[in-house]
Amino acid sequence: MYIIKVKGVAKIPDYVQLRDENFTLLAYFRVDRPDKSLEKIGLADKASYIMKIVDELPFGKIKEIQL
């Protein structure tokens, strides 16, 4: 799985994308509101781990993660 942090501009907030090994979009959520999206794809129990990575990840970089 891949994680990407996207910098918002003006009134558009920062977002996170979660993508699978084929780079298909699995989830797209605001950095400050991950709960509903992660719950929808069955990763609610891994939310704190994912958000820790998001906090450390620079904008525009892609990071491969193992869940």
C-alpha cells in the first residue's frame, strides 16, 4: 500500500491518498478527518499508525507502507 500527502491551496485543505500495489485509489481523506474513510476500507484499527506516518511524511512524497 502507498500513502501520499497532498498540500492544499487557498481554501482547499491538505489531503491524504491511500493507494494499493496497482496504484488504485483506496481512500482520499482530509488530514484532520481520517476516521470515516479509514473505517470504510477496514483500516480503522490502524488509524493511529497511518496518521503517525502522515504526520512525518513531507507533502508530495510517496511512501510504501505494510499493513
